[in-house]
Amino acid sequence: MAAPRALAALGAALLLAAGVQASKYSREANEGLAAAGAKRRETGEFRVVRLNQVWEKAQRLQLSAVKLAELHSDLKIQEKDELSWKKLKAEGLDEDGEKEAKLRRNLNVIMTKYGMNGKKDSQLVDTNYIKDGTESDTLDDPRLEKLWSKAKTSGKFSDEELDKLWREFKHHKEKIREYNILLETVSRTEDIHKNVINPSEENLVKEEILHNKHRELKDKLRSINQGFERLRKVSHQGYDTTSEFEEPRVIDLWDMAKSANFTEKELESFREELKHFEAKIEKHHHYQKQLEISHQKLKHVEGTGDKDHLNRNKEKYAMLEEKTKELGYKVKKHLQDLSSRISQGLQHNEL
């Protein structure tokens, strides 16, 4: 009997050691994230000077912890695109300057979204869904307000389904707002070009360049129209229990994918990828919520004067901040890639 007892004791010791080691690795990973964030803050968050300037301005504006993390993710995407463009320019592959113009438009959209364009009342509506505020918030569109009011009083939705539907309405409002920002930005840059180009040079402006400028607007408008039709249908009929997706961005992508020029096999593959994407978004939401809670707790602890407690909370906040930024970037990059693939499929339809 001694041998089995010895084996059991050895097994327990190994499990304990494995647990300690896993905990150690998890702690080291979290500490590594926080240290990486601290190092970037010393050397500059971004490799592009103007993006550092935008980031510093945002911190002076004292945006919420979640909005700052969202902005950081947007700026990381912008940084990736700007560095790619610099390589293209060095190789002489942006002769007409269209890619550079698009980068300027994208940065202008980001600045406007987060209230850094000098205009009042231009900050992005909360996109993290932490504060649902369904009674006090507005949708700024009579058609949406009417649909929402009908859905609330229809008796077809549970409280949980109403929360889910509200997220869809807020997402739709956000899409309309981003479309309007982009439309204004494109119109402004086109006016500038019209004033600069001499009549003799007008014939040199390729029709394809104008088409490229408006392609993103066209895709966004198509998404808005499809989104409104979905909201109208759901508000009247209730949720379909067989629906595959719950996240508004994923629902948008799936609806557009079904309209694109994909084969059955490609569509099935896209469906599987969307499932992974939705799981990634849910994980990001989880960290956003934890970051907001940690931020509130940190503010509370700062007033107690307990230095040890404060340091522990600062470490946890730094880890959550880095993880939220990292996941936010991955979500936005994945969304960018998926949207690009759908856009190509939709263009094939138009040919």
C-alpha cells in the first residue's frame, strides 16, 4: 500500500507545482504587459510623431479609461497603415497621392470621433456598452426612436433581449455618425482638390481615383441600409431563436457577406471565421468592463492613503489597460481584414 500512497503524494506534489508554475507564468505575463506599457510611455506610444501628438492631446482631454483604450487601438491601426504607406511611397507606388489622402481622411475621422477636431459635441458615443442608459440616452433619429419605442412596448422581448436590441440600435446610430463624418471629410478634401487643379489638368484626373474615394462611403451606406432593415424586422417580429450571431458588427458582416460574390464553400468558411471573431469581441468586452471597474476602484483607493493597496491597484489597472488595448487592436485589425474581403466580393458583383 505504501507504493500507491507514495505515487498519490507525488502526483499531488506535481499538480501543486504545476499550479504554482502556471500562476507564476500568468503573473509574469501580466507584469510583462504592464512593463511594456510603461516602456512605451517613456519612449513614445507610437512610431509616428503626429500620432503621439494626438495621443497626448487625448490624455489632456481626460477621456474615460475605456475610450482611451479604444482610441489607442484606432491609432495603432492608423500607425500600421501609415508605416505601410511610407514603404509604398519609397517604392514610388502612390504617385497620385490617393493613399496618402485616404490616411489623412482616416485620421480626421478618428480626431472627430473622439472630440479632438475643435468642434463641440463631437465625441464618439460610448461603444463599450458598459453603461446601457436606455432611458436617458437618445438615438438622434426619429425613425430609430419610433422603432425602439415600438419594440419596448411590444411585449415580444425579455429584459435581456431588450438590452441586446439596444446595443444594436446604438451600434446603428454610431454607423450613421461615422458615415456622416467620413462624408464631410471626403467632401472637404474634394473641394480642396477642385480649387487646386487647373482646368488643363482636370482631364488627367482618373475616374478610377474618384471611384476609389467613394467606395468606402458606398460600403458604409449599404451597411447602414441593411442594418436599418434588420432593426425594422427585429423590432416588429422579435428575435429569431435560430439566429447565429449576437454582436452587431458580426451581424453586419454576415448580412453583407451573404450579398457578396462568395461561393458556398467560401461563405461557410467566412461563417466559421465570424464565430471566432465574435468570441474575440466578447473577450474584448469583458476586459473593457474589468478596466472600467478597475479605474473606478483606483480612484476610490487614491483617496484612502493606503500606499500598498494603491500600488496593487495601479499594477492591476496597468495590466488591464494593456490587455484591453491589445485586444482592441486585434478586434479592429480583424474587422478591417474581414470588411476588406467583403468589399472585394461586393465589387465583383458590380462588375
